[in-house]
Amino acid sequence: MQIEPLSTELIERYLRSRELRFFRSDDGEEFLMVLSNYEQGKLHVNLRINGLRRDIVEISISPAAYYQARDRPRLMELVNDWNRDTHWPKAFVRETPHPSRISVVGEGAYLLSDGIHLAALGNFIRSTVEHAADLFKKIEQAACLPSAHALEEWMDRTG
């Protein structure tokens, strides 16, 4: 396989080779996909090239649904645990345009100064999405469990 410079054309070629439906931003620099074959429902996947030398591919993944802002402490706890235990990708709790809602985003970035071949780019994209989907699954499973803060409050009340 031939190593190629990182480019939007390379990303588009990969997406088309996998027969993935995507949207491209007006300036052509970003790609957005909505993947719907995950247990947690739809995932929004955003791909872009960044960096001063345009040699960093970034991917961010978030569930299509938002979380309630009141759940921020619990989500922060879960995301911090994820980031402590997982070296890559990293996760963040983000604001949304709606003050009552927040989002959790998984993000991966890869420096490709020397280029990459199409299959390796696909592996990076696929593994980032799979890891982020795992995070969202863990969040859904943990949502019904009490947080460490709730347990501490309960222990304080019950003595």
C-alpha cells in the first residue's frame, strides 16, 4: 500500500470506499457522518484536518442525544474515570446551545506528518468510533447507578 499525504481527498476516498454517507462542510474541510448501527442509537462523527502544517487528523464522536445539565457531576465523574483508565481517545463534557443540556464527546487526534495509507486511516477512524461507542455504553450502564458523591451523601445521612 502506498503512503499518501493527509488530505481531505484521502478522507473522502476512504468514506466513499466504505460506502458511508457523509456531509462535507461548505469550505470542504470537515466531514460529518451519522452512524446508526450502535446500541446506544445514533452517533455523530466529525472528521477534520488540523494543525499548522495540516498534518493532524482529528475525529470527534458524540451521541445524537444530549444529556441533562443536572447530570453534569455524574457525567464528569464517569468521563474523568474514563480518561484516567483510557489513554486514547479522550472524552470531554461540553456545553450545548441549550443551557439545560450538555454533551459528551470522545476525541482522537493523530499526527500524520509523513502521511498514511488508506487502510491505516480506516483503522484509526474505526477504532476511535468503537472506543467512543464503548464510552457511551458505559455511561448508559452507569446512569442507573449512584455516583460516588451520592454514596458519600447517603453515608453522611445514615451515619
